[in-house]
Amino acid sequence: MLKRIGRSAPVQAGLGNLLAGYLRLVGRTSRLVLEPPDLFERLDPLKPFICALWHGQHFMIPLGKRPQDRYAVLISRHGDGGINAAACDSFGIRPIRASGGAASKMHKRGGVYGLREMLRALEQGDSVTLTADVPKTARVAGLGIVTLARLSGRPIVPVTVVSSRRKTFANWDRTTIGLPFGTLVVAAGDPVTVDRHADDAQLEAARLAVQRGLDDVHARAYAAVGSTDPGAGLRGARAA
């Protein structure tokens, strides 16, 4: 019963608004560092782009958004996705409720709908944020994000938001959430582009480039706060 209550829409919306309020507290009490320092000057000409992150960074990513930035975000339809959706909506980030996975489950999970909506968002000028790793398998980039790049013609940018003061959970993706009064690093890597006519080998090369880019941007962000990435070495770890 408690599980059902926790997954009800009103409860998740309330919890999402509380999460958004907490994240704003973290943002307002933290010293902001951009990595590289001209991060936004590099990103603005790429808009709209595909913003790639690893699972475990989803709580913090709204703090990388400026008021003028236009974003949509892919969020799962199940579990605590409603909490994340409500929090993102509070930051002016439009949730797209869908998830991928095996082809046999695409329709059930809304994967086809999600792909269509992400393409529409990019066409309308909204950058799109989504996790790059395969569902429930840590830090292995999937082909979904590079397929989106191929179909849309938009670049993929690896990103992360890291706090020097944070809570790291001992779960499959080492989810982190920042604490107030720290240093907040917003970091982005080099864009990865995918040709519209890319073959299987080129898609695989792009997938590996996204994977390397996310590893690199996490390493740089954590180094900037004098720490190491708690998710380093997780590649291939699966959810219990």
C-alpha cells in the first residue's frame, strides 16, 4: 500500500516540488564553477543539442540550466519518474515520459513515442537531455542516443553537474545529490556528431565516443572539486 501511495501522481508531484526547492537551495548556497570556463559560449552555437549524462546524475542536472535555456528531458514512466518529472517541470524543463530498452518492450514503455517527441523537441529548438547508458547497466552507452543524433542531425554533448559536498548512494549507478554550501561544477565535453547516413560501424564508433566523452567530463568535474568519480569502474554493473 505504501508503495502504491508513493507512486501516485499527487504524491510524486509534491515530492518533486520539494526536490526542486532543495536543489535551488543547493544552487543558491554553492559557488558555481564552469568547466571549461567558457562553457556556455561553446554550447550556445550548438543549440539545440542532445545533452548526454550517465545514470546517477539525473538529480543534479537541472542546476546546469540557465533561465533562458530551453530543454526537454526523457524520464521513465515507471518507479520514481514522476518525482523527477515534477522537479524538472519546476525548473522549466519539459518532461517526456518514456523509456527505451529491448525492442520487444519499446511500445509498452513508450520508447517509440519518446523518440518521436525528442525529435519534435529538437525540431522546435529545445535541447534534449537523456541518460546515455543502457537501462539498468551502468556506464555502457547505448545506441539509442546516437540513433537520435543520426535522425535529428543534432550533436551530442556529454555533461555533468557535480558538487564538492554530496551524498552518494550505494546503488547500481552511484546516484549523487549535492549538499548546500559547496562548490558546484557544471562541466561539458566535446560534441559528438553522427552522420545521417551512418552505417553500423559508424554508429558503434559514435557510441564509444559518447562513452569516452562522458567518462572524461566526469573525471574533469570531480578533479575540479578535488575528488574522484564514485562511479568510475562501474562499467557494466547491473541493477540488482
